[in-house]
Amino acid sequence: MSFRRMLPVVIAIVVFGSGVVCGAEKSKADIIGDAIADLSGSLSERREAVRTLASQSKEDTLLYEIVPLLQGILEDAGENPRVQVAAVQGLSEVADRVGGATKTEVMKMLTEIIKNNDAHALVRAGAVVKIGNMVDPKNYEGSKIKTLLKEIAGNKASPSSLTQACDDVLASIFGEDISGKLVESIRSGDLASVDLLVRLIVKKQGAVKLSSSDASALLDLAESERTPVNLRTGTLRLVAVAIKFGSRASNAGTSFEKIIKRSSNADVQIAAVKAIGITLDADLIRILVSVYDDNKSSKEAGVIRLRAAACASAGEFFGPLAERKDFTRYRPNLNKLSEMLVGAILNDQESSVAREAAFSLGNMYSKKYDRRDPAAALIETLDDKDASVADAALDSLKFITGEDFGKDQDAWRDWFKKNQAFLMPSVR
């Protein structure tokens, strides 16, 4: 007998067995009974019913035997995989809330789903992710799960969604180095592997790195006009994140410049400009200054976007570099960025550019910076005809001064005259 054909019996046990009396306010048994009844309803009703059942308290979960209900959904070959994905999520929540023997039981269920080649790939992938959050990688059960996931990930017949889930858990939970494998997948055109590798690098905070050869190969991929645009932009972000967390890519600056100057696609050019800010590599600041200076008189829409991106990317450097012990080494390049941004808010006729410049100057909040010229420029921008530019200027003034006089320029000018020393750098 299928799971759904058994539901009337289950409902009867829950509702009548609990001695429910109908009234204005539903009892717990009514709510659970209705949810069970909805498991025979439409797709949306079944998914919502699963969520309702999974959200019950520890006591009610045990009393109304909710785990076997969710297990029945997973084991029903005729059930819609969207409902089964919800059941996987629900079982995970129940295991976290109830713990003990229930958690062990749920882990066994999820393991069986992962092994089941007849189950939908997304249901199996969901089970992989959830069991990864539950397993202890150091015990025997953890080692068994690791072996299973490696077997699935290494099987070329495994669906990509399932392989990616296994790779994610193997790297993030079990510490497996899969960066080389993911780079190969990216070079084969797999955009999902870009996002996965970015997440792993960020999560591991530098423990996962790109090799120099892999970084070079990815930059070649980003440079190629034959590569799809979304893969080029994603790869640029990936390399930038890798550099930020310690990977070495000696040719990154050259590649970024080449893409900015030669790419036929504006989105790819802008992605390269944004990537510079993500890296926090002070040696690349010169590229941002060059991008702005070489294009500041253009009225072309794509070039205006490029200038705005350069101003936005510039702002990424000020906060993090101010915290470094060798800050004085970066000061000349940072001063050039400050001058570029001040010039942009005072002279650039494009509001989108001036707004980004004004916002970025607000990141010069550290007392290590000479904030006199930025503050003066921001004060003069408070009456900009574009309200978004004036708002950005006021927001930044608050951050670099710690004061708030609204958009009263006279009040700001008076404060500025009296506080020159406060705005001067504390590190010379």
C-alpha cells in the first residue's frame, strides 16, 4: 500500500485517538491532522504540510510520530521531488531539534536517500547538504559518509547537482582539497563550480588556495572573447577573491588591464574593475586611477559605467589597508585614490560617477588618512542637484567626521574651519 493511501488511517489515529473536541480554536491535534490530510492535496498544499509537520515541538514530534510521516514521503516513489526536497529539509530540522536517537534515525534515512540512484538528483543533493551539517567528520560514521560522497563525486555518471553537493561537503566539512578539480570543471564551462569555489575560499579563510598555474589558467579563460560572458565575469570574481585570501596570481594586473582596455563587452570590463577592489592588492590601485583618468571626458554610456565602477572599487581599499602594519607603504597609492575621488565628485558631470565617488570617500574614516580635502569636497557637494549625490556626500561626511549637521553647508564649513587638526593624519 502506498504512503498516500495509508493517510486516512494515520489521520484517524491522530485526530480521534487524541480525543479532540471541535471548537473555535484549533488544537494541536487539529493542526497536525489538517497537515496530514493536506499530504493528499495539491503540490503546494503538500509542501506546506511538510513544513507544518517539521515545525512542531520536540514533544509533539515524538507524540504524533512525525518522523515516520516524513520518511514515508521520502520513500514514496510516486511523490513529487519538490515535496521530497521539503521533507529532507524538514527531517534535518527535526533532527536538530529533537537530537538523540531521532537524529541517528534521520541520518540513516538521509544516507539511504543519497545511495538511492532512483531518487531525484536534487533530493539526493539536498540530503547530502543536510547530512553534511549533521555528521561528525572525526568519528566512524563520518568516515563512512565521506567514503560514500567521494564515491559519488568521482562517478562521471553522477548528475552535476549531486556531484557539486558532494564536493561542497567534502571540502567544507571534511577538509578535502578539491580546488584543482573545480578549476577543471570551470575550464569546461561549469559556472556552478565558480560559485562553489568562491564559497570554499571564503569559508576556509585562505586554507583553500588556487595554485599559480590554476590562477593563470582562469585568467586566460576570462580574457578569451570565446568564453561566455557570465563565466568570464564569475571567473574574474573568483580569481579576485582567491588573491584576497592569499593565492598568488602574478599576471593578474596584466590580465585585468588587458580586459579593461580590449574586451568588447562592457559587463566584462566592469567585472575586471570590480575585481581589483576585491583583491585589496595595493599594487593594482594604479589601474583604477588610469581607468578613471583615461576616460573622464567620455559621454559614452559604457565608459560612464566604467568610471563609476572605478570609483566604487577604489572605496574598497581604504578601510582594510588602514589596519595593516605596513600602512605607510601604501599611503602614496591611497593618496592617489583620494585625489581621484575628490576630483570625481567636484568635476564629473555624471551623477552616477559622483555618487560612487562620494560614497567611497566615506571609507576614509581612519585617522591615519588626511581627510581635509575629502571633507571639504563632500561639504561642497551637499547642495548637488541630484539628491542621491548629496545624500551620499552627507552619509560619508558623518563617517569621516563623526558629526551630523544635516545638509547645512554653513554649519559644516564652520566646523571644518575649527577642526583642521582633527582631520589631519595621525600617522606620518
